[in-house]
Amino acid sequence: MIDPVDLAADLVRIPSPSTDADGMQAIQQHVSALLSEHVPGARISTGGEERPWTLISLGPSGPAPLFACHTDTVPVGEPSSWSRDPHSGEMDSTHLHGRGAVDMKGGLAAVTAALTRAAAQGTGGHLLLTADEEIGSLGAQRTGEAIADLDLTGIIVPEATALDVRCAHRGASWLRLIARGRAAHGSAPARGVNAVLRLSKALGPALAAAPLRHDTALGEETVSIGTFEGGDATNIVPATAFATVDQRTVADSAPLLEHWRQVDGIDEVETILDLAALRTDPQAPFVRSLPAPLDPTPVTYFTDGSVLQGFCPDIPIVVWGPGDATQMHSVDERVELAQLTTATDLFTQVLLSRR
């Protein structure tokens, strides 16, 4: 049988940051090879090219759950800021350390081990591996046809929830704001129009006036300026300036988009990403059948569940996996070894319940 702790360490040792198709492909191939080795009847399909995906189905046909795992990670950042090599897969007595240990190679390892255990007892399920989730669930958007004909009882996204079942998260609307000016020599700024000044002056009041909404289940909408750039050289009045905005939404993003389009000092607004909020009825039979506590609060991050609910609108989707969410994207990321083994046991129970 596959040891989830050892597998998680092996996966951490394979760098797979977003946009690195080779790295994400290596993760997917490693998991596919393991499952094929332990379950000779594994059915595997692939696609996606620069954003690869892999679908693995085990066991007899019929209703079964789908586990959806992304194979990319956020970048390491400055390696010297880590107390350990971020790709060493180093373990101590309580934790596995490294980039992706929590988000979400630990969850993927637990699912993989659970699938082999369930297959050994004559049952199974489905595993969908996606790419570039961290930059907007871009890989999941290419998997609709791959999962269209699956007979699914539910979808589990094993992101970090400390093994509590969660049923919701806000959507995400990312925008690029563009301000235009007129270039001039830096020694004579009055001859130009400074786009950096126009945009920077507009942002504060526009943030304060954003028509943010509240939802009883999802909470408050938020908005944050993520990046700001402009100009070509110190001695040139900048003709263009750009900012990006991260909005976490509870409803249709159209009113927020219109708000930014009406701001004086912003000349153009481009949509980078628009993901819907995830909502699953916590009383759905699939949710109630899961062998773990239900936490009614939404997770703060988005997941591939936003995309998958569009492909499978009648299928309950939950976020449920090992690890502390505060470790996601952090320096010295780590996951508890005990949670990896417990997650494997719980996921195996879910898969065996279809017998």
C-alpha cells in the first residue's frame, strides 16, 4: 500500500509552481504511475498541454465521488528566508515541511493512498488532477468534457480545512485598471500628464466607495489593490499606469466592474479573472454522510470548486482536507503528519461507503 506521508514528501520534492507545465506534468505522471502500479485496472485520460490535466478512475462503474486536486504551488519566493530547503521534503517527528506540503500535495497524497486502499477492497472513485489553480483555476476550466459523463455522488476538494467539512467560499474578480497620460521630459513635467499620479489619486477614494455586499453565508466582500506599476524611466513623465484589484465576491461581479469603469482617473478596466462563489447545501445527503465535523463558515480562499460547480451544477461540492489553512502560501509551510494519515483513513471510508 502507498504511505501517504512518504508520497507527500516525494511530491514536495518535485517543484511545480504555477505556469511550470513540466513540473505539474511530473506530479501528475508520478501519481498516475503509482496508481497504475497498485491498481492495474486504473483508467487514465490526459489533456491540456501547457495546462495539463489528468483524470484517473478506479474500481467498478457506477456512482462514486470525485476528488479534485491541483498540482501547482505558489512560488517559493526567496529560498534564504526558509529555515529548510523548501523542496527537501524534510520531516521531523510531527510535520512534513516544504512548499506545497499543505497546499495541496498533502491532500493529494492522502487521496492517492485512499484510492489504492479502496481499490484493494473492490471499490474506488475518481481523481482529477488540475494545473494553475493558484492563478485562477485556469487548468480546471479545461476539464469540463473530461468529467461530463462521470456518475458522481459528490466532489471533494482536499484543500486545508484541518479536516472539517466546509461547503462554501467567496468568488474572485480580478481586474486590471489602466490610466493614461501624456509623456514628456522629466525636467518639464507640466508639458505632460502623469498617469501614475492620475491612477494613484483615483484609487483611495474608489476603494472607499466600492459597493461591497454582505451575504449571510459567505460574509463580507473585500477589495484589495495587489500591484501598481507605471512609467518607463525616471526622467520621463509616465504615459500609462496600471494597478490590479483582487475582489472577493458573494454575488455577480458586474456591479463592481461597473463601479471601476465609472471612476475618474481610470480609463480602461480589464477583467483578469471572474470566478463564482461556491455554495453547497450543508444538508445535502452527500455532505451529511461524510465522516467529519461540518464547519458552517466559508473558507477564505477560492478553489477549483468554483469552476467544477459550473460543470456539475447538481453535484454537491465540499472543501475538506488535511492541514492548517494559515500555512498556505507561507514561508516554512508545513503539514501535520497525523492529519495526513487521518485524512487517508477518512477518505478511504468515503470511498468504501459506495459498496
